[in-house]
Amino acid sequence: MENFVFLIPVLGVAGLIVMYLKARWVIAQDAGDDRMKELAGYIANGAMAFLKAEWRILSYFVVIAAALLAWSGTAVETSSPVIAVSFILGAVFSATAGYIGMTIATKANVRTTQAARSSLSNALRVSFTGGSVMGLGVTGLAVLGLGSLFIFFYHVYVLKTGGNVNGVEMEKALEVLAGFSLGAESIALFARVGGGIYTKAADVGADLVGKVEAGIPEDDPRNPATVADNVGDNVGDVAGMGADLFGSYVATILATMVLGREIQSDDQFGGVAPILLPMLIAGMGLIFSILGMFFVKVKGDSGNVQRALNMGNWSSIILTAVVSYFVVNWMLPETMSIRGVDFTRGDVFGSIILGLVVGTLMSAITEYYTAMGKRPVNKIVKQSSTGHATNIIGGLSVGMESTALPVIVLAGGIYGSFELAGLYGVAIASAGMMATTAMQLAIDAFGPIADNAGGIAEMSGLPKEVRSRTDNLDAVGNTTAATGKGFAIASAALTSLALFAAFVGVAGIDRIDIYKAPVLAGLFIGGMIPFLFSSLAISAVGRAAMDMVNEVRRQFREIPGIMEHTARPEYEKCVAISTQASIREMIAPGAIALTVPVIVGFAFGPEVLGGLLAGVTVSGVLIGMFQNNAGGAWDNAKKSFEKGAIINSETYYKGSEPHKSSVTGDTVGDPFKDTSGPSMNILIKLMSIVSLIIAPHIATQGGGNTSAMDCCTPDHKNMMMNCEMDGKGNCIMDSATCAEWMATGKIDSADCISLGNGKCAVSMNACMGALHHGMTGSGNMKDCCKSSSSAGCMHSGMGMKSTSGSMKECSDSGMSACCKKKETDK
């Protein structure tokens, strides 16, 4: 069954092949007349100029970070300098995924415009196929990259060394593999923040001067910022979103694999089934997303686009759920346990289903709060009739209200999956949620393609029915963009919890005690970081938008003939402003995510860092939901007036006073929904991954609990020559010692689990009890372990002294305190 693991990268290659065929189909479609091609060329060139400028800056970061990772890989046993190579590959794959998606998106936009000249169904087919290239590129590269690297590291660090799949050898393989996720998430953060600043600087500048001051339509070719605005749709909502979900996808799978290593599995794959399962689910989800894409179609101009997209999404979810049942039952043993929680393979399948349900509900709730015609958006529309201030109040209240139901769903998913299969259940639920990422991203990327198509139709002066069809797609695209971001936030919450659990295990701590002042301080600092991050991102949009507004005003003032269509605006200058601003302003927010965990971890230890991560996760999820949904609701409230909004039995259209109020709300919501809001899910995952990477270092340097070996007298150490403490609740020893201890009655036969390779695993408590039995011939470990921590059991079992005279005081204070008291006794 060893060759089975090669199926995983093969599934990734299959996804990339389908992606290539779809990309070829899009390119083969009619791109329209010369004017349309010229405008599409401006957009494509502007997008590529941004990517090249961004890559130039990020290349320096990647080289420096890789060098630091290579150096750090030599400092601990469970890492390697090879982590730098893994990091570089993650960064390259993430950037490649964004490049592929954006390249096709800038070709699909004009072809969607041309298709809209004939029918809505043709326009949907082209735009959705363009979006599916993004989805398949992201997931295909992720499955290929993770699967291939895991196979290589598994053979190098585990099989070739005769290592244990539950031991330090596999821990080393996964620690090095974590570099791939770190590279992916780092690029995702900069791509999302930089792209978000770019697109919103252009959008806000174009709206404030073009719509409000000059009174010209959106995407009017006389507006100098309109090309930059359309470029921004690609660099922010396509390349940025692609890199975002690439990072989320990889982090989710990795977190599940790290926790899967702690499960001793009697399976036909040599004990690695819990580690392989999340990768296989991702590969299956990729294939079923491809099948679901065939269901996305409408008939005629009266077809329901949202229903067509939902049909494709539901199809891929149901197929993934059904096949997961057979895969889980085939791969996993009947019973397993992780950190004291026993569960069955049926519980694992239940967790996967729960993850799919949570993802579906999150998307449905987000759609309700952001879709046109629903109560929340209608509320904002109505409040627009009394002015700009009441519009803002309405949007803020909708955004705040929209956090309640998603948090309840998330909390239920976390509680339910943990009850089913412990922390592995939470992680595999997140993997189940992310399984259909290819479909989710195809639906999301279709939106900016449709938006660009409408812009090209407007700038090209095409008939109204063409713009009507593209507006139909764009309105749905606004909602799908919001649901995609809600989906990403939900996955980030579950993934961050799984990463947090993995961090705790690697760092060697068993709890985060918020009664301790340093931990509580870390919790508050963590809760503050998303606010500071959002402030930096929104301020960056504001500064860049001011530059854009001034430039657009200058061109209207200094270039005669723009308003009469006799002079061409200087589009390239507006593109340059957005590019320079986004590259300059993305550095500070990115630095916070990368440096704060390192500073806190090395300065205060893993428990305080754990408090920081808890604060970041809770605060970041709430702020992300609030900003995404408020921004999406404001946007569709504005679009409601473009179709005609009824307020108190009177219909208001574009140009009316309520519409002007809605434009203000949309302008405020733009950086919410496209810059700071969607960056929250990357922020919380990236900080968790950085913490996971440094966990072995801070544990080794005293940040975690002191190991049992450090607390032993020389005589006790001699007794432990054949007993390796891994710090995760297990005592690994050779089979001969285990057999000897069973024969002499030191341990029960049920406590000794064969791991193969001449090794056994015994619970740490049983191991310490056997040692105590060997030293004194008496003692009751059971009484100690009823209420004490493993550290207290070790303390009692090893017969250490305590100046306090109380076992409970010593065990409550932790292993380090016991060691300190022992030194005092000396």
C-alpha cells in the first residue's frame, strides 16, 4: 500500500491538466472589436506591471526569510535547513497560482463582454470558466506541492532512518513541510493586502471624482481612474484571493497532518493513514469540484445565475461527502485516540460532514446579509433616503449583526467536531470544509471577471442590453465575493484552532492559563493586533485614494476635451499611483504578522504566545466577518439604486439623493470588504504557522515545560536509558524493555502498544509508574494521576522532593517549578 501515497500528487496533476484545457478554451473565444481589445490590453498590462513590482519586493523578503529559516533549522533536532527550500517552494507555488488566475482573468473579461452581446448564458459560461481556471490552478498546485513534498520528506526522514511514524522522525518531516505553508501564507498576506490597497485606492478615487463630482457613470472612459479600477479587480480579487485561498488550503491540510501524527493507527498504510487522509480528501474534492462545474449553466437571459452557481457548489459538496464515507472506512482503523480522547472512524467521517455543513451555512448566512433584495440590504437602502450619515449607521449595524449567526455556527462546529474526534476532529472538519475550494474559488473569481466585462462594455459604448447582462453577472458576483470571504474566514477559524493545537503539542505545553498575568496580557495584545492591522490597511487605502483623487482632478482640470470625448485621459498615471502605493503600504501590516509571534515567543515563552494566538483568532474572526459583510451590504445597496430601489412607494435611480448616500456607504465599505476584512483570515493563520515553526526553538530554550529527563537525579536517568520522553503524553521504549516490564508486573500488557521497528509506546503515566515501581517496589501512581498534571505524575513517580511538602502544589505549578524546588533542595 506504500505506492498509494503517489495518488495524491497525481490528483493534483489531473486538476492542472483540466485547468490547462479550460484556459485554452477561454483564450480561443472571440475577444471582440479593436476598441475592446485595446481596453483589455490596458487592464492586462496594468495588472502585470503590479505583479512584477510586487514580486520584485517579495523576492528580497523570500531570500532573507529563507536564509533565517535555514539557519534556524540547524538549531533543533526536529527541524532541518531544508525547511528553507520548502518555504521557497511554497512562496513560488502561491505566486504562480495567482499569476495563472490573473492571466486568464484578464483574457476572460473582454471575452465575457463579447459573449454578453449574444446571451447571458454565453457570458456566464465564459466568465465562470475563467474563474474555474483560478480555482483549479490553486488547488492543483497545492495538492501537487504538498503531496510531492510529503512523499520526499517521509522517505528521507522516516523510512530511510527506520523512524517511527508517531515519533520525532515524522515530527521533523512535518516541521520541514510546514515551511511550505509558511511560504504560501506569507505571499498570500502581501498579495491580499497589496492587491486590496491597489484596487480600493483606484475604486475610491474613481467613485469620488467620477461619480460624485463629475456625475459620470461608473467605468466611463472619461474617468482617468477607471482602468486602474478594473486592474484592481484582478490584482485584488483574483490574484490576491487566489493566493489567500492557496495559503488557507495548505495550512488546513498541514494542521490536520501534524495532529494526525499523534494518532497511533493500526492501518494498512504503516500507521500514516491519519496523516494521509486530509491530503486525499483535498485531492478528491478537487476532482468533484471539476464535476460540479458542469452543472453551472443557465438558459436564456431570464436564467437565475445565483441558482446555477449554487447547483454547481452543492453538487461538489454532496459528491465529496458521499465518497469521504468510503475513503474514511477504508483507510482508518476502527478505533483511535488523541490526547486522551477516544474516537472511531465513524466519528472522523461525522467531523468531515460537520465541516462541510459549517462551510455551507457560513456561505448561506453571508449571502443573506449581503444579497440584493434581502432584509439587511433593503434596510440600508431605506436608510439612504435620509442622508449619508444614516446610510453609514445602517451599514455598520448590519455588519455587527452579521457576526452573531456565523459565530454560533462556528462554535457549534468546533464543539461538535471536538466531541466526535477531539482535536483531530476539529482539524479534519476544517479539511472537509476546504475540500471543495476549487469550486468555491471558481465562483469567487467569476465575480471580478464579470465586473471587468461590464467596465469594458461601458468604456466601449456597447448597447444597453450588453451592460444589462454583465450587470446581472456582476450583482451576483458581489454576493459570491462576500460569501467566498465568509467561507475563508470560517475555514481560518477552524484551521487556526488546529494549528494552535499543533503548536501546543510541539511547544510541550499542556494548557494556556489565563489566570497568569503574562498570559492574560498576551491575550489582550493578540486581541488588539487585528484592529491595528485593519487601521494600517484602511489608512493606506485612504492615503492612496487621496493621491488618486488629486490626480483625477488634475487631469480633468489640465487636459481639455476629456469630458467631450476629444482627449484621451492619462490612464497609466493612475495605474502607477495605485501600484506604487500598494507596494509601499503593504510592508507594515505584513511585518506585524511575521514578527510579533517571534518577539513574543522568544521573549515570554510558548504559553504567553498561546494567549496571543487566542486573542488574535477570536478578534480577527469577528472583525473579518464584520468588515466583509458590512462592505458587501453597502455595495449591493448602491447597486439596488442602479436597478431602481423603492422607498416609501417611490422609486429612486442612479443620480438621486439616496443613491448619492449609497455611494458614500459603498466608498466606506470598499476597504472593509476588499482590503482589511479579507486579510484577517490570512493574519490569524500566518501568525499560527509562524508560531508552529518557532515552537521547537522556544521549547528547547526554556519557553516550554522542562522535560522529565531534566528533572531526574543521575540514578533516575540511568533507569530511563531505554525510555524516550517525547513530551506529548507518550513514553517510547524498545520492545525488549517493554516485555521485561510486563513480565515483572511493572506495567499491564494493555498499556504496551507495538509501534513496529522494535519500539513500543506506553502512556507517560504508566512509564513513570513502572520506573517508580522499579525504584521502590511500591507507590500508587493512580491516586496522583486522578487530578494532577502529567508533570505532577512525573514528579511523584520519580520520587522527587518538594520543599512545600505538598504534591498538589508542586504539580499545579508545573514541571519547571518542581525542578526549581529540586535545585533548592540540593
